[in-house]
Amino acid sequence: MTVTPDLLLHAYRSGIFPMAERHDDPEIFWVDPRRRGVLPIRQFHISRSLAKRLKREDYSVTLNACFGGVIDGCADRSETWINTEIRLLYEELFDMGHAHSLEVWSRGALVGGVYGVSVGGAFCGESMFSRITDASKIALAWLTDLLGRTGYTLFDTQFLTPHLATLGATEITRSEYRHLLARALMEDADLTRAPLASSGAEVVARNAANRAERNVS
């Protein structure tokens, strides 16, 4: 079966996503996990140490400035599910405005980032990478901040990892995920609707306000 960008979008709207066994394996298979990882957008956990890191001014963040570079960074590991066909498909989705990347830079070099697919009010995170300490955490903090201001209600991380759990991610059942996805697909979200935060300090302050508001309610 030939996988096209339209088929890929249909798959995301149905709750499944593609993977390959290895980077050199031309075959793609569909994944529909029994347990799904999700990251609560307004309850992203910023620890004291991460807050200090976010407030430093030795890095910068961009949106959709180096999509190919982020995919390459995510695939640059001994074992990866990103093969050539998957890379090309997501680049097509990016050109169509359905895939996005958030980049972290330091001294002019790409040091971290995250990319994923947007369908309605759901952002389906695909992969992230770090070349310096905390770069992927910085990327996720800035991304969740932007998602919360642009109409998104669901941040799908596919699987729950110990790394994501420290940031507030949880695991839900397939049926729970499908319910949240169905509701999110009814939303009209757009990651480019609002600008990125002006600073890491702004990200930290808004996160604290969101968490305080949630605790009060």
C-alpha cells in the first residue's frame, strides 16, 4: 500500500501513526497503542532547575525554521524508526502546513527540537532530540506554551517515557485517547495563530499562572 500525505492525515485523525523497524527498512507499519501517552498542555511540569534553565538567555527558539534539520536530529541515533519514506512524507505534510517543528538554537547551532502533526485541536508529537543538556525539555516547554495559546486541547506523545513523565505526561487507555481525539478534532487550532513567547521567563510565568488557576478551580 502506498502511503500518501492524505492517507497519513486520515491515520492521525483515526488515532494511528506510522513507524519503520529501522532507518534502512523501506517498509512502514501502523501503530495503534493500547496505552497512549499524553502531555496535559496547561499542566506541563516545570521543575525549579528547568525554570532556571528556561530563564537563561544563552539560547533562542524558532518555529518552523528548520523542519528538515529537526527530523535529521531526531533520526541521528543508533536506532531510529525514521526511514527515508517517513522523512519525505513528513516534509510533504510540512509543506502543506500540517506538520510543524520547534527549534532550539545556541551560538548559531541547532541543539534541540521537536516536530509533530497538527489535526484539528490535537498536536501529535512525533519525536524530539537534544544535543545539549535540557534542549528537548526547553523545546517542549515552549511548545506546550504555544499550544495553550493557539487552541489546542490535546498533546499526544504516543508513548509514555520516564523523561516525559517528569514533565507531567500521563498514560491513558486507547478508548480514552480516542474520546479526547474526537473532541479535539472538532476544534479549529492553528499553531501559527500566535507568536512564540518573548522569553523563557514568560514561558515560566505563564506556566505557573496556568497551574495555579487549575489548582484553584
